[in-house]
Amino acid sequence: MKRLAIVVREDAYDKILTPLAFAYLSAAEGTEVDMLFVNWAVRALTEDGARALRVEGAHADADHWVRERVAAAGLPNDVRTLLAALHETGKVHCYACSLAANIFGVDDGNILPEAEGIVGAAWFLNEKAATADHCQYF
């Protein structure tokens, strides 16, 4: 696979790990990965948002345990560091959805420097998802 597009909408720590891991593993195999963060997930592209991510719902009491297990598996166990590692591959490109950014307070002043920027969903779908070999939605 040469190109992968991923749409991320979940912002719970344990749920955002899956698309980030898929991106990292795909990049390690040489795949170009484009990720669009929508809804609450767009906040993960800010310092405060990345730091605030927690395991939610039925497994909320396992947040610390999950982070320990992620670290034991050899991955960064905080989302901010993981996003930096994805960026360092040169293969993973993270975008904030403009509508979600507007709703959830993400702008040029607080978006992480590793993010490619804020884009329209239609642009991402036409330019990235439609031309990818595969598209995933989390």
C-alpha cells in the first residue's frame, strides 16, 4: 500500500491509540499516511487537548494501567509524544478539520507544530481519501 487515509473522531485515550498505531506501523512500511482529526479528536492536535486525553467509559479506572502497558510495549504512552514521533517519520501528515477546529477551539495559535494545518473536510476527502489506496475511520 502506498497511501492510507485515516479519519479520527474519537478522543478517548484508548480509542485514539488505534489510529495512531496504524499510522505509525504503516509509515514504518513506507506508506504515506494522511489523518484528518474531526469532532472532539481535533483537540488532540493541541498541547492541552493531547494532555487531557483519558480512557473513558467502562474502562476509565484503567487509564494508568493502559498507559503502563503502552509504555511496556515500547510506544510513547502520551499522545503528544506519539504525535511527534509520527511527524518525525516524514510519512504521517495530520490535519485538523476546519469545522471541528472552529467548534472545539483549535486555531493557528494553538495547533501543534507537527500538524499540517487546518483544512476543510471536503478538501481532505477529495485530495487525500479519494486518492488513497485505503481509507479507515475511527
